Amino acid sequence: MAGVDNDTLQRWLRAFAASVAEQKDALTALDAAIGDADHGANMDRGMAAVVAFLDATPPADPAALFKQTGMTLVKSVGGASGPLYGTLFLRMAPATGGAGALEPDVFAKALRAGLDGVVARGKAELGDKTMVDALAPALDALDAALAAGEPLAEALRAASDAADRGRDETTPMLARKGRASYLGERSIGHQDPGATSAALLLAAAASVVADQEAA
Amino acid sequence: MTVGIVVVSHSRALAEAAVGLAGEMLQGADHADGSSSAAPRPPSVEVAAGLDDGGFGTDAVAISEALTSADQGDGVVVLMDMGSAVLSAELALELVDDDVRERVVLCPAPLVEGLVVAVVSAAGGASAAEVAAEAGDALAAKSGHLGEAVTPAAAAPVAEASVAGAGEETGTFTVRMPHGLHARPAAALVAAVRGLDADVRLRNLALDGPEVSAASMSKVATLGALQGHEVAVRAHGPDAAVAVRRLQELAEESFGETAPAAPAPTPAARGTGRPIPASPGVGIGPVRVAAPAGIMLPAPVPGSPAEQRDRLAEARATGREHLRAVRDRAAREIGEAEATIFDAQMLLLDDPDVLADADARVEAGADAAQAWADAMDAVEAALAAATDEYLRGRARDVRDVRDQVLAALGGHAETAAASDGVLVADDLTPADAAVIDPGRTAAVVLAGSSPTAHAAILLRARGVPAVVGVGSDLAARARQAGVLAVDGTTGELVVDPDESVLADFRARAAAHTARRDDALRRAHEPAVTRDGTTVLVGANVGSVDDAVAAVGADLAGLVRTEFGFLDRHDAPDVAEQEAAYRAIAEAMGGQRITLRTLDVGGDKPLDYLPMPAEANPFLGVRGLRLALARPQLLADQLEAIVRVAHDHPVDVMFPMVTTVDELTAARRALDDAVETVGRGRPELRVGIMVEVPAAALKAASFAPSVDFLSIGTNDLTQYALAAERGNEDLAALADPLDPGVLALIAATVEGAGDDVLVAVCGEVAADEQAVALLLGLGVRELSVAPAAVGVVKQAVREVDMDEARELATTALTCPDAPAVRRLVEQRSSRHP
């Protein structure tokens, strides 16, 4: 099949939760360098809450899934990543159009709507050393690959690679948003934790969709 | 009405403690008379703080629930701590019902101070917007009390990860101007952040100085930011990002400073020891040494703090009117760019830090005058202690503003500063020069300055004879003297002249006065050239006072209607405008008045006409372009003009027209106004300003649709030579006598044909030497500053049209403006 169904999307979120849990200390270490050392713990708390509701009351369709994920993150993360990741998923929900399974272009459009929400909420621009620096090139790569006729798994792989590159490119950047911006020049030389977790989100998507298509 | 309040914090303990603290404020109200029957209800305060597990954090869902329960239909004000509290509150707005959302205001006030004020304000029945505004002011009392040491330089920690977004924006800029961040750029800086919903703070990194508010003119000046210094910007609030970006852009543009800022001393100003003629005429009189004319504090007036505050507000309003008048005069007589120096003084009048300080002093029992004087003295002392010489000089601006307000509060000048005589000073600020009374000041002698300095230009405009650059030695001798004789035409200064010299100077003075009197006496006669060509000489008018001063003017050739629109928070309505134009028409005593429709743009924005910042406002949406973009504004103004035109002879003139389509649209708006008034079409002539070179070259296309073309030589010169007005570096380039500009005037006359009158209403029209040239080019109306009407008429009377046409033909072949000037000087030496 070409698209992603509700089960795959749930696996995506579980995979993201797993990699956040695994990388929790690394994310916190990155945040300790230029922030307030809570990004790993905050994201882990939020994604653990997401997994808990997936276990208890699995949503019926992707729109409900995204909405509930967003609300859960908003409630449980605590830091700025709560409203930002929360907005990402809350904006994805209506963009699914209520479909039971998402065609590749619908999935890409939903992600794009989510990114637009993040940009509007955080007022960050490309190059400000934020999660946008991973998400934006990733979604550009996703759109380009789909437009070139590549299957979704390939396209998500390209997106994940672009997110990784974007994440790496935050290292020499000067932070212009959030706590890290107080450090000014001293923020240079450190990889941005928000961009790092965002790259994990894309990597998780690429991985579960590849598994789905292999199955 | 009772507005609800929601407190958003990372910490529940912090939020609850803050609510408890604020609640203390309401207890008195309930218990004072044992009842609270008529008292307003305490507001509903909801807390959304911390995470469910007791940890630090914010939760947009919890905030949205708090919003819904705090809202009782009268709206909700949200006070937040920082970082994700702001993001979560914004997100919460998306989660509530539309009707609730519309009633919610997110308030940028500091949490504790803001909450205390908000609770009291809400209990008093204020609306959500009012509660938020009052809370937003909560910091002022504290910053006023602490003076400069408001915030430690280290940024307050915000519990946020480095993911995108937070409530704070930061950045830096580097000061590039040679004089540093002095009064004028500081005024531009304050103006740039004013009106933004952001608390913006600045810190001079080079000096490792304290952080100060960017909203405060006085505080920005005390940054002591010199050329090359790096300044850190920190902003909070919804517009924080805009504020930082705007300041950085402004710094890129050197805060609009394109030239050495103030009247910079030219080489001559260092004093050659020989006087330089700067303003023609002869003056003899006792020496008057310019000393800072202080104001004696008036006797304290008893009254409650509220009454004192009212008195101070009234005095500040009077001071503002006075400064506005000085500024308007400077704008007319020197130029808009230079007049902006007075904007800095006006900003000082409204400086929130100064006001907070004065307020605190009133609260502590001082009367209005004492509180104001002490608050301003503190600012002056801070500036006087500045490391930069230029900043120290600005202390005088503060003193001016202080004294103007004190005078309005009943203070008296300490010395007989206005005694008659010859004024001797090191230099004069434009402000000083602009208010010199020609009736009492026989002449001015300056140790420094130059004939091209603003002060000299103003002295010429005011008809006060002056010599400048006399040097410190001669100035010192002059100060010791009893009597001085000054010839500002030849550049002579005689200290304690003997009888024969006095007789000589008196004779020169008499001859000069006779010529001026002759011009004045004949001012009411028409200006007719020697060969019988009648030329209309009008006055440029920006107020009723100008119209009264326009003695002998054949018409008001340019009425700058901006006067009714500036310095206010809303546009004047039709009735107000009608009354203003009527007053001018009446002051002109039946002479025709040419009302130019509103001519503003991005370079002089109005409160009620928000305009996006333009990279080059002189090439932006201004003049008729702006009017057509704001049809209601134009419709109202045209309606007022049409109403007046039914009773007085009126022309309407549209500024900065570029295409015939624009004129057609404007004429259509005029037709609509005639219809709205409904009294038929009055006798109303229509014209345009020719300022855009393209319009000059297309004059023939405009001619069928107009009764007259009025050439605004100031802007035409600026546009034709690509040389900004007010840029002192380009002053020599921006000469209206450049043959290129003259060719555009000639093209306008040719395109106008026989039936369309061509006028000139720029400064060049008042240049006596240029009169013959303009007439030779075919101009038949000159509109000049009111005081110049008589002498320009006299200059017209000396013109022979055949010679003038020959002069014009030759001038058009000259390579440059200096060649044209030499040509007209040769001619005027033939016709002294």
C-alpha cells in the first residue's frame, strides 16, 4: 500500500517515544549546554503520556490520534516544547481530512500544516537554531521526493536524512530563540536539543513506514 | 463589570502566593464600612500553574480551562511568568470557544506587580483592555523609584529548553554615528519602539553599563553609546521580535542620521579671529551675554497629588504647544529634517521615566513645579556627567524643556534675559535661534558656528543681523565691552566704537532699514516688473498666525493643511477642518487661499495613520498616494474644503502627483465631495504640486485637467538630483538653481501652455537673486514665507522681463549650479 494507516501512525508515535526515552539523557545533556537541562526529561514525560493513552484508549482515526497526541503533549511536557510539539500535532489533525489511512501527499501536507503551526507559535525562522531547522528541510525533502514519484518510505528516508543534516547544521548557529538565545555567541558550537528531538521524530516515521512497506 | 484574571506560572506555589499578595489589596474595601454592598466585586482569579505531578511547567489545556471559568462575560486578563507560560497561554487561546477568546487579553506586565494592579483595577470595574493597560504600567513605579538600576545586566533565567520560541527576544546593534546615540537618534529609537506591544531594554555592552528602558528618552541618552559601541537589546511582549528587528534595522541606517548630527562646527567655526558675515543688516547695542536663562521656581501651590498631577499635565501640554510652534517654524524656515531635533525635546515631555519620577515626588508631597524641576534636574545631571561631549551638550535640551514647563506653571525668568542689545555667545542651538526676538536683539555675535549652520539660516530668516566665527579671543573682548557695532552684510564687528564709527554704522543701519521699510510699505501694492508684467506673490501658510503675518501677500499660495492633523491621536473631522480652513481664509481677509491636501508619508507618520516602515519614505506612500490609499481621509478633507469654498475664494492643490490617473482619481473624489455638500459647484480652482520630475516633463498631459501647476522646488530638487533634503553632506548638491532643475521648471512652463498658471512655492522663490531667473523661465506666481513677501515683491519690481528671459536662457546652458549663481550675482550687481 502507498499510504499510512492508523496503526502505522500509532507505531510511529511509539517509536518516537522509545527513541526519546533512549536519548533522554543525551537530549538533556545538549540542553544543559545551552538551555536549562530539561528537554530530555520533558519530552520523555510527554511521550510516555502519549504511549499511555495509546495503550488505554487507542483513537479511531488519524485525526483523533493527532489531536489527542497534541493535547497530551500540551498537558504533560511543561516546557516550551509542550505547546510547540502540541501545536505540531494539533495542526496535523484537521489536515488529515478525516481519512482512515493517509495517502503520502496527505501525510506530507499534514506535517507541513504542523510545521506552519510551530513557526507561527514560536515565531522562529530558519537559522534561529531551533527545531524548525530540522523540520523545515525535512519537509522540503519529503515534498521533493514525493513530487519526483518516489514511494513514501524512500521519501521519508530522504526527509529523515535532511532532518539529520539540519540538526547538525544547528551546531555553528547563533541561537535567536528561547533560553539559548541569552547565551549569545556562547550558543555557537552546540547542537540544538529541539532540532535533535525533531530529527528523532522524522527518523521514527521513516523507520515505521519502511517496516510497514516491507511487511 | 468584573473582568476575570488568570495567573499562568511555571510554579503553582509562586502563582498562589502572588494571588494571596494581590488579595491583600482588596481587603480594605470590603471592611471599611462593614459592608460591600455597592462595592465592586473582587474579580474571579484562576490559577493555571505547574504540572499535575507538582513539577515546574505550564499546561495550555489547564490554562484554557482557567480562562473559561474566569470569564463571566466581561473578559479575562492573563498574567504570565515567562517562556513557555507565554507560548502555552497563546496556545490556550486556540483551545477555548470563539466568544471567550475574543474577550481574553494576554498582558505583558511582570507577574507580581501586574497582578496586584490588575486585581485592584478589575475590582474597580475596568474593562479587560483597561486592566491590561494599567497592569502594563505597573513596572513604571518600580523603575521610577530605582532610577537607572532597574534590571541587572544578566538576563533573568527562563525555564525553557532551546526549542523555538519564548517570550523574550534579544539582539545587539552597533552604533555607527560619529556623535554616538545622541538626542536625535535616541528620539528615533524611542519613537521606533513606542506603540509596539513590547517592553524593550537596552544595555551598553562596551561600558558594561546598566540596562535601561528604550521607551525613555532620558534613559536612552544616558547609555552613553558612542560610535563603535555595541548595545544589547532585550524585549518582552507580543511585539518583542518586531522591536528587536526594528532597532537593528534602524541602527543599520544609523538611526536616520545621514550627516554629522547637530550643527557641526565647520572649519570656520573654530574661529578665524575675523568675523564672517552670516545674516545681513546692521545692529548696534549694549552687549548682552548669553547665559543659560534660568527659571525661578514658583511658590509652591498647595493641592492634592491628583490636583498637582493635573497642573503638571496642563503645563506639559502648554510646553508641548510651545515646542510644536518652534518645531513648525524650524520646519518651514530650515527644513523638516533639521526640525526633528525638536522631536527629541517633545519626547522628553512625555518620557515615562521622567513622569514616573515626577509622579513619585508628587505622591511624596511635592507640588507640581518642584516635582517636575527635581525630576528634570536628575536627568540633566545624568547627562551632564556623561563621558561624551555631545551628550553633555544635550543637557541644555533638558534644561529648555524643564524651563518651558516651569514657565507654564508660573515660574519667572531669573534674570532679565530678554534685555535689548547685541547677543554674544559661543554658539546658538537652532532652538535658541528660532526664538530670538528681532525686536529686542539688535544683532548676534557668535564665537563659533558658520554661515551655513542652522542657527545662521534661522537668524537670516528672522532678519537678525549676525556675524559668526569671530573666534574666542574677539568674543571674549566683545563680552567685556559696553557697546558693539555689527554689520552682518560685510562681516564687521567693532568693539566699543567711537563716535565716528557709530555714525557710520547708524547710517548703514538707516539705509538698510529704509530699504526694508520701503519693501514693507509697498508690500500691499501689486508686484509688477519694470516692463509691466504682474507677478502674484503669495505666502506659504501653516497656521492662522502665519496668515496674519502674511502682510501684503496677494494670496496664500500654499496652505499646509498638515497643521490640523499633526500632534493628535485621531484624524480631525469635517467640521474641525472646515473651521480651521475658514479661520485661515478669514485671516487672509478675502485673498485667495490654496489649500494643499494632506501631505504626509512614512517620514512623518501620524498616530492614526499607521504606515509600514519604508526603506525610503521620500519615495514611498506619501502625498496624494497616501490620500488615495485612504479615501475616507481625502473625502473628509475635500468636503471641508468644498464647504469653505462656498464662502471664500479657494484653490485645492494635490501634492506629489506622478500620473494623470492619480489626478483623475483625486478630481473624482472632489466631485464626490461637491455632491456630498450638495450646494452645487463652488468657484474652486484645482491644481497640483509639481515635485516629481516625471510630472514636470508630463506637464502638457496634466494641463487640460488643472487651473494651475505649483512647483515645489524643495522636493523637485531632492528628486531630480537624488540628493536628500536635510543631508548636510549633500547641501551643495541639492541646489535648486542646478540647471537640471531649471530645465524641469522650463519644461513645466512649456507644458502648461498659456491658460495654466505656473507657480513656485519652494524656498528658492524667496531667494531675491533667483526671482529674475524664475520669472525669465515663465513662472508667474511666487509663494514664500510670510516675512519674505515684501522683499520678494520689491525684487520683482526690479526685474526687466526681456533681461530675465535672456538670463534664463543662459542659465539653462550653464554646466552647474555654481555657474548659475555666478550668473545671477553678476546680474544683481548690475541692478543693486
